[in-house]
Amino acid sequence: MKKVLFIDYNRCIGCETCQSICEFIHRDKPFIKIFQTSTGLSIPITCHHCENAPCLNICPTKAIYKDEDDAVIINTEKCIGCYMCLAVCPFGIPSFDIRIGAMNKCDMCADRRKRSLAPACSEMCPCVAIFFGEPQALEQTIKAKIAEELA
Amino acid sequence: MRFAFLCRDKPEPSNRKIAIIGAGPAGLSATGYLVCHGHEVHIFDKLPEPGGLMLFGIPEFRIPISRVREGFAELRDIFGVKFHGRTKIVFGNKPDEGDSFVDEFIEFDKLIKDFDAVLIATGTWKSIMPKIEGGDLKGVLPALSLLFKIKCARLGYISWDNITPLKEKTVVIIGAGHTAVDVAIECMSLGASKIYMCYRRTILEAPAGYHEINFLKNRGVIWYELSMPTRIIGENGNVKAIELQQCKLSKPDKNGRRYPIPIENQFVTIDTNYIIYAIGQKLTPPFQQDIDVKLDDWGRIIVDDLHMTSREGIFAAGDIVIGPSKVGRAIQDGLYAAEGINYWLMGEQS
């Protein structure tokens, strides 16, 4: 069943909890990162696990695939490190991991999902800026939240 | 917030007991890690509820109160974490003044006897206050203690009568970081009629960023950049006005940083009821006397690779180790400390 990891930039306060947790789990290489823009905004940048993923389409060795939750995953064994995925990614996500000699990126916490845990960033975000779930349920949650705030 | 994000259910007990002093981001994330490794955790905090600055400092419009409460409720209900609120750990020293919420005092030595490990995560609560003429007048306030009181009232722990009355008042905020912005927004919502914000550099250097300052300006905050307080003018012991020295920026130094240089004889005076200082937090080590926990020159607790202090079995994490920092950094530090505690207690089997 398709799952979505959605970030509501309006709710983000730039506290870097997502990045810190991701860094803790992945030992010094966070897959979600907060960038301070020149106007002083904090923007979390991470993989959107696109429905029609340009990285997946362009990969010459077909190293990128979608798993059972529709998370876009790089098979690091097949990856030749050609950077084509990064070249076409609208968010500049894939990153060359020197330790494994291949491109790597957010896998929507694949290990955690196997244990029925949500991605760590979404579980720990203090501001409820990171949503995870099946598309309809997730959109419902967001709309309900906004209704609550408008009331 | 799922502080116990590493697991879903309570694992087999390890029969180890850990005491955590301070229920802020570092203390709570450490708790989450430790309960996922089967340890029994007791958290001690002088406030009536867990959350630390996430609950008692940062305004509701940034971090929802419910989010922090849900997070602790899981620790308590699923993992059996015991929260000892309104409890202050004392280090042989006399209680501080102003611990208004504290009902119980526990000796640090007793904690060491009763627990297998102790984690100090007490944070940085003291605002830096200026040493200028008039700095001790009534109406000169530290930003964090104002935000703290407002949050206490919102949470229902104190009555709104205890909050500095801001309705129809003029406020001058010194500083341009996130705390300064939060104070400005709270002053707005509590009905201050005029809000000034003074910063010694320009909007481009403001730590809170151009966007946030611009947002405030659009909401009517009067932005005074390149100005530094020189003295506070009083009347009958109360604040009456503030004098600001006008500055210009130096050429960038080798790190690209530009410093404010006073322009001779250029001063501005603003009439005001309150002056709120939001220029940063100071470290507040929880002990006044030597308890064999070594500090560095800045007053931060020194820890080793396992986050253990110079005293065996006593660990430290969060702002008290890394200095005033973001919520995320404190959370991460708490996790690393918890990892260290687990390794120290369980060795290779961890």
C-alpha cells in the first residue's frame, strides 16, 4: 500500500529534531537536512518518494526501485555512482556515500517500517510538520488539523 | 513526539534503574532510548510537568502543547516511566530562591545510592542580563522568564494576575533571535500597544532571519537596527525610557562578520514601560559546590565518549554539555548519552 512522507513547511520551526534523529539512526549521515535560506527561513530537504520518480526512470543500471510501500529505494549493490539520479532530482536528494561507494538517500526508514514503526523524523517532530501514512488518511489528518485551527 | 521512537512495546526488563534530572528534550529523548532497552527510568524535574523548554519556554504556536504531552503520556503508560515533578535535586546546597513549584527536595547523594546511573540534563535557563546603568530598575525583564510565566499561565499553573501586565503598554525588546521574536509575538497577543525591537546589527544579520523580522515589521513592530542600549532611565524605581547608541557596521573581518561601531554623539531615547532582554541564555550548572563533576571554562559539564562526567556513573547531556542550542541538538545529545549509559551498564550485551 502506498505510503507518503509529507512535510508541511509552514509548520517547521527549524529545530532540527528530524535531522538530529536521522543522523543518530544513520550514524553521522542524516538523510533529512535543514537548510537556512538567505532570507532566514528553515527548510527541511529530504526525498519526496515521488510517484513518477525521475531518479528511478533515468538510472542506467535500474538500481532504483519502489518497495511495497512505494518508497523509492536505491539498491546500492547495483548503483555505479554515475550521479544521473542527482542530476534529474528536483530536490537534489541522492548523495554519494563514500563509505559504501554508491549513491544513497532516505529509504523512508525501511527497517523501521518492517517493524511497523513510522519513519523516525515523523515520530519525533515536535511541531507535527512531518506526516506519514497512506495518502487518503494522511490528507484527511491534515485537513482535520486545518479545520481545527480555523475554528 | 514519540520519545521511545526506537521501539513500539516495552521490552524485557534489564533490572537497571536510571535517574534523569531534567525533563526537557535531552532528558526525555534519553528516557525514550533507555526504556526501549528495558531500563527503569525515573525523571526528576522542578516543574510540575515534563517537557522543559518545549513546554515552558517555546510558545504554543511553535510547538503544540498536546504534542509534548502525548509524547510523555506514552512513556508513562506504555513504558512505566515515573515522573517526579515539583522535585528539585539538591547538591548539599541550600535551596535556591524562586523554586516556586518545588514541593520536594532530594539529595543528589541519595539519588546516586538509589539508582544504577544518573543523567544530568538540566539545560540553560538563565537569561543574560546587561550590566548597564538602570539595568536593575523595575520593568527590565529577562525574555525567558516572561515566556516561562506566560506559558505557566496558558498551562493553568499560575493565574494571569502573576503575568507582567502588557495591555496598552510600550515594550522595548533587545535582541533579534528566536526568543526575541517569540516575545514580540506574545506581547502582541497580550495587547501591548507599541513594540520596539532593537538590534545592534542590521536585519540581514538578525539571528532569527530576515523573514521573521519582516513578519514582525508587517505586524506593526517598530524595528530599530544598528542600535545598542547605553543606559536605562528610571522614575521612582520604574523604567521610563531607554537610551540607544546608534551604530554603523564595520568592514567584514576575516570570518566575514561585521561588528557594530558606535557613531559618536548619536543617541535615540525611547519612552517605554518595559525593557525585555533576549540576548541569550547562560549556563546554569545545577550544583554550586564541588561534587567532583568537572566543568569547562564556560561552565559546561565535561563528558567523555560515553557522555560520562568526571564522576563514575554520573552522565550529562543537552545544553548543560553543549551550551544553549536548538531542540534537535539537545535531543540528539540525550540519545548519545543514553547510548553511553546503556553501554556502561550492559557492556557488550547492549
